Amino acid sequence: MIRFEPRLAPSRVMVYGAPILAVCFTLVAGAMLFSALGYDPLNSLYLFFIQPISDSYGLTELFLKATPLTLCAVGLAVGFRGNVWNIGAEGQLTMGAIVSGAIAVTWYDSTSMFLLPIMIIAGVLGGMAWAAIPAFLKTRFHANEILTSLMLTYVATLFLGYLVNGPLRNPEGFNFPESRMFGDAALLPLLFDESRLHIGALITLFVVLLGWFIMSRTLIGFQVKVVGLTPLAANYAGFNPKKVIWMSLMLGGGLAGLAGMFEVAGPIGQLQPVISPGYGFTAIIVAFLGRLHPIGILLAGTLVALSYLGGETVQMELSLPLAVTGVFQGMLLFFLLACDVLINYRVVLGFKRKAA
Amino acid sequence: MGKLKAVLAAATLALGATAAQAEQTKIGFVYVSPIGDAGYTYQHDLGRKAIEEEFGDKIKVSFVESVAEGPDSERVIMNYAKNGYDMVFATSFGYMNPTLKVAKKFPKVAFEHATGYKRAKNVNTYVARFYEGRYLAGLVAGKMTTSNVIGYVAAFPIPEVVRGINAFTRGIREVNKDAQVRVIWTNSWFDPGKEREAADTLIGQGADVLNMHADSPATIQAAADAGVYAIGYNSDLSKFGPKAQLTSTVTNWAPYYVKRVTEVLEGKWEGNQDTWDGLKEGMVEMAPFNDAVPQDVRDLVEKAKQDIIAGTLHPFAGPINDNEGKERVAAGTTMTDGDLLGFNWYVEGVVGKLPN
């Protein structure tokens, strides 16, 4: 008989060590997988994890890909801590992209230096407005935010489709569903020449620090955690759960909207029928991989970004199928969860001792 | 130092064993969806296999599948160019601007972009005259329908798709003045669930022949289950409904790919070229007819095919009315390729309004 017995106090070292352990297990299992497929395991792992970031261009691409993931995940993590399950970051991201993109397209010949700051604010507000709907429905009608936020994602992407097929379509684009390219004043400044890494990556770093500060050093951060861990205690303490719901969704929506603005004003440079290849959903994995901690999320976002880049490299170099990216992301999550179980429980062989 | 040299020498020797590879011309393919076993990307992959067969060791071919249109595609194309690839085939419309951005930075790399309209001195575009095959399919559908309701499952209301619907309808009306075409949009290139629903709805509305512009065989399967006819697209889809599929408009990219790769190998490749090949060049083909198609229909289609190849028949030769009765193309004139590129109205015979 194998049983799991809860441990009295999980080791603090292991709580933070588990993600690292999970990465190590993933590497070992990945090596086994590659050799089972008939490829040199070390070379394959090199191609997957090192080759994509072996030059400065690769590094800038890594951070470019990690930026929207990290931004969305930092916002979502606050809600997850407070038991607010915002699954609709993808839609909030799209809404942020739509609102800021609409401004860029409307004033496409503007050279004003205020255009970009206005777009940033508009992106944040767009994401917030979209997240406000689940917040209102939850606080007013007790509607489940998982369902409402998820369904609003589809509404947002269809709305984007309508806009690029109609009002915001490029009048010189042969009726193809795309907006004009944004003017230079509407594009985020690049951090390095010859790269696509833009100033949004720096803002993201700042947001990570801010997120850490809010969660660990402010009253509202404390309230979120208490409401999440023990709703009853929060009630006795007089914390307002509605305030926590609104706060979590506004923060999550605002940051997702900012991520959407960074995508359209950064690497995309126009509005298209699809803005995000699922960043809002992947961010949920990133949030948990990062232990719902902003710094952890930054690391997790970078790691998941690397798994996309690595997946492309092994496709190019070894003709492995795309599924290899998903396999690595899945293994990472699986090993993390497995480690979690072993941190919180101990494996006991034999039958349960009878109480004396 | 001496040791380092020795190591380097050994490494060079090891590489020298594959010296032939260094001489190889490297060609990369970027695919928008999984290769699968039928459909748009599958046909491009057949083209890739054709050049591998044709040129053998002279070339090294690699591909990346399911690359999202937008920032991800720019990175994949960039990585090909950066890693010494000589030629890149970007096979989806949404790769247009990313391809041009990378092409600017790598003037010596040859880029081929499918279905786009922007070119440069090292970027060519190519597209098949699918509409010629659609017209022939229309002749078959017009003859085979008894309910005079014909359904069309379509992806996005972009000119390429509208052109196909119109050519198909022109073919139908050529042989059957009473038949009407009903269109349902799925707003996705690949969504078997939505395509199936759309097909079932059209069958429910009385359609006894279906056509489709989408990437999955769901429409053929729906027709097979309901016992009605359907026409395939991209690939021969008869294995998904041997009795249902009347024929299919098949794209064959192989001759074009072989031609362009030959040019690169011989140093004769040039940019700024636009290719629209059709039945004549073999880029568009018709799949074998279903046994249910009578001989007189086969003869009719064959005759029209030869006329199109000879240039005496054009699916969009005037007079053409739109579906609101307004004359759009006068008798004696034919729509130019430029007109076809921006098609945004339905011809007579299509029911409904184009979404805008």
C-alpha cells in the first residue's frame, strides 16, 4: 500500500526549490524523449534551450515574447491569490489592443509625442473596461467570473474581427482585413537597434516590482491574500470582498490591456484579425509556475517564452513536430505539480497505523 | 592556445565530414497550420517534398508549422535568414509585413510569399488562380443540384475567398439559371466544429451540393452523413466522403517551387515578381470525378477547362451583374487581375450581403 500523509509543515526551501527541481526533471525527461526519438539528447537540449538565446538577437526575442506573458500573469496572480478566477485575460488583452489601436489608426498621420502615452492609457482602460463586466456581474448578481470572463474573450476577438473587416480596415489594402500600419509616433521606441525589443519590456520589469510591492507591503495586498486564504477571517476583520473582486479584476484587466497595447504598438504595428496567439491563456500557466509571486512570474514567463523559441529551433534543425513545444510545457507543469504533492505530503509505505 | 587550435581543428574535421552540407542551399518553409493529412498546408508540404525529391542533396529543407500570423512569424522568418538560409517560403497571407521587414535586413536571401500583394527586390509573391478551378466546380454543381440551393462554407470575407464564391457561382449560373448559392462564414481558416455546423445548417436549408473554402474536411463529412454532394478544396478529400465528393479544386505548388528553387541554385532568381498560375501551368487541378457525375457533365467541364487554358474563356468576362442587379462589368470587357485582387461584391446568384 502506498499512501500520502500530509506533512505538518512543508519545507520552505522546497516550496521555492520545487520549480527549479521541476525544470531539472523536465530536462532529464526531455533528454530521454529525444534519445528515444533517435536524436542526440545533449545536442537536442542545446538546440532547445541554449541555441535560441545564444546571441543578442535571441535574447531580445526572448524578452519580447516574455513581456506579454509576464504582464498578464502578474495581474492574474493577484486575483488568483484572492480567489478571483479571471480566465479572460486574452479578451482583456485584445480589448486593450483594440482601443489603443483605434487611436493609432484614427490619428495615423499624427506626429505628436502625446500619442503614445495616450495609447498606453487607452490600452489599460480598455482592458479594465472589459474586466469590469465580470466584476460587475460577480458583485451584483454573483455570476461566476470564470464563465463570464472566458466568454467575453470570444466577444472581444469577434469585435476585433468586425473592426478590421469594417471601420478600421486599411482603405489602401485591397479589402484585406487589416488596419493601416501605425505611424512612427504610435510605435514604442526600441531598446536596441536591430532588435524588436521595445520600451514595454522595461515597463514590465517595473510592473513586476510594483506588483511585488503591492502584494507584500500594502494593506490592499494583505486584504487580497486574507480574502483568498480565509474568507471568514476576512469577514470578521471587516474586509470588503467586493472591493477585492473589483481590485483584482481591474488590475488583471488593466495589465492585460497594457500587454495588448504593447503588442500592437510594438512588434505588430497594426491591427489584425488576431492579436495574441493565446498569451492570456498561457499566462495562467505562467502565474502558477511562478508561484503567484511577481518575481517568480518573471522567471516563469521567461522560461515559457524560451519553450516557444526552442520549439521553433528544434523544428528548423531537427524537423521535430510542433508538438514538442507543448510536450515540454506539459512536462514542466506536470513535474511542478508532482513536486508540490511531495512537498505537502509524504509517501508512506505500508498500512496506516492504528491509533493507540 | 595550441590546445584550442587542436580542438578547433578536430571540430573542423568533424564538420568537414559533412562539408558537402556547407555547400547545400538551405530552404525554409513557414506554415500557418499543422501539416495534417489534407488541406492548405498539406499541399504546400507536398511542394516541399517535391523539391526535396528533385534536388536531393543539393538542398537542405526545413519547415516550421503552426506559426501564428504576426510577431511569431517575423521571428521564425528572421531565424531562417540569420541562420544562413538562402530561400524562405512564407506560405500565408498574414506573413506579408513580417516577410518584408526581414527581407529588408537580408537583401541576399530570396523570399517567396504566398497570396500577398507587397513585393520587394528580394521578395516575390505567388498565388494560384483558384477561381478557375472554382468555376469548373460550379459547372459540376449547377448540373448536379436538384434543389437549386447550393451551400458554401467560407472562412473570411476577404477578396480571395469572395473571388472563389463568385467564380463558383458564375460556373453554376452558366449551366443553371435557377440555382442560388448560400454562404456561411466561419471566421476561421481551420475550425472543424464550426465548419461542420455551417455545413449542417446549409443542408438544413435545402442545399444538396456544398462547396467550401476552409481547411478541414468537415464539410465533406457533413455531406457524406446527410447523403448530399460536396466539392473539396486544396486537396482531394474523397477519402473523407467517397460518395459525397463530386470533385475537388486542388492546388499543386510543386511546379512553381521547383522552378524557383532551380533559379536560386543557378543564381538566376529575381525578386519583384508576381505569379498567378492556374489551370494552364498546372498550379490548379481538378480531382478525379465521382462516379455519379455523368459523361456529358465531364465533357462540359473538360471543354471549359481547355477554353480557360487556351484563354478563350474567362470566368469573369462581362457582362456581370452584382447580386443587387447592378451591372458591374460591361459586355465585352473582362475584369483585370487588379479588380480580382480587391473583389468585395457578390455576383448575381449569391444570396445575401457581404459582411462589411
